Amino acid sequence: MAEVKVRNISKTYEKGTVQALKNIEFEVASGELFGLIGPDGAGKTTLFRLLTTLLVPDEGSATVAGFDIVTDLWDIRKIVGYMPGRFSLYQDLSVEENLNFFATVFNTTVAENYHLIKDIYVQLEPFKHRLAGKLSGGMKQKLALCCALVHEPKVLFLDEPTTGVDPVSRKEFWDMLDLLKKKGITIVVSTPYMDEASRCDRIALIQKGEILEIDTLPAILEKHERPLFAIRAKDRYRLIQEVRAYEETVSCYAFGEENHVVLKNDLEGETEFKAYLKDKGFEGLSFSRIAPNIEDVFIKLMLEQETHA
């Protein structure tokens, strides 16, 4: 059964001149950990605000746990937990006071649903009297997650929960989400970090307000059908220019210390491409065939989107 259903949702700003979302459609199954992956400005936050009834769509419809996001907003607000990208708790209240406040808002108590937050709260308990504004970035995120869970929501919406926190805190946060998933909570999480896609059951790649692809991570990686190569040389700028000028090049982009190159043809194209680069006399040239990762697939889909725009 689908816990979240989105049907052709569109949203604009500035009197229709800025397209934030365009014909978004997907479903999230009950108990699924669903990831929305995309850069800043892709439309992730707008989508979350629509699904949590903070905005109204221009077109389309959506339901959360069977409730319509426009006509049943008060029902939805009772059964969802929402953690916005920006820390939005009361910074002049302590950890304990924030938790008690949000529990009271939902007509419950921390004790009643402590089983949901126990694994997270044990890390916060030594700081329960500290003001929320004085917590570290990772601890703020854990407190925000506790406050979003204190009323035992059916669906949890987390908007870029790991942005701005250290790598250890990021891993700990995703470990917590795995535990919550085992408790049957449906989780929809957004992130700009492509490496976090592997922690989700399924992912949707989003760019410029449009869904580029929805599937499991392995299935998406299989769709990068053309050969991919990692190359490097001492004169990196000239290398990029020469590769992009090569007639068999589909794309060439910087990736860490290397350049990733996609060619039109397979083995025959590889041999000719190597010869082409050697003729250019690059110093320190290295060349290897590699398996694409999620970043490579995202760039491929993004370039296709720009071509068809």
C-alpha cells in the first residue's frame, strides 16, 4: 500500500514566472525509506512543504496516509513528522523543554512515545538542560528528529537532515533512520549528497523541478549504458578542452582529481581515443575504464534534460 501518492504536482512562484516543480509524480510504499536526491534549488523543499500542507499546489494532487494535502490538511498534520532543512526549534529552550513542548502540542507526552526516541535521546540526555541553540550541529539534528517523532507519526519527512554536519554525525543519523524504518515508519528524506543514495530503498533524482529517474540505486546505475573513462594529465585545463573537441566525446566533466569522459562507442572507440590523447603529448597522462557511480548517472540525466529543454 502506498503511504504517499503524488500525481502531476506543479508549483510556481513569482506569479508563475519561476517553475519550482513540474509534473512531479511518484509513490512511497508503507514502511519504505525513500530518498529525494538533488542539488540546492532542485525543488526538494517545495515538494516537502506541499506534502506537509504548508503550501498548496498550482496543479495536481497528493495524498499522505490516504488524506488529501489540500482538503485534509488538519488530519495530515496529526500523523506526519516534519524536520525542515533549517533548524527550527526554540533555541532559548532546553533540550528537555523543546521535547515536552512538542509533545504537548500533539496532546501526548514524551514518556508515552519514548520507545520511538529512546535510541536517539540517550545521546542527548547528558545535555537535556542545555539550551538548544548551544548544541552542536549533529546534536541539533538529533533533537529535531526526536521532536518530529514524539507524537508517533505514520510518515516522517526529513528535508536535508544531514546538511552541515560532520561525516560521523551523518553516518549516525542514517543508522537512526534504519532503526526507525524497522519500527514501520515511512520515511521520505531529501539530500544533496549523492553518496547517501545507497542508504535508501528507492531514490528519485530531481533537478530543476523535474524528476529525472526513480528506481533502486542498482537499477539506476545499470542505465548508464555507455562506456565511462577516468583520465588525468598535468595540464588539466587543456586536457578538458582537447577531450571536449574530440568528435566521439559525449561528455567530459571534472570529478575530483580526474576527468570523467563518456564516449559514443565502446572498445573500438576506446582504442582510438587513447591514440588521440597520446598524439596531443600530454605529460603524466593516465587513462582507465571505470564503473559509473550515482553522480555520473545524475550528470548524464541532467545533460539529457538540458538537451531536451
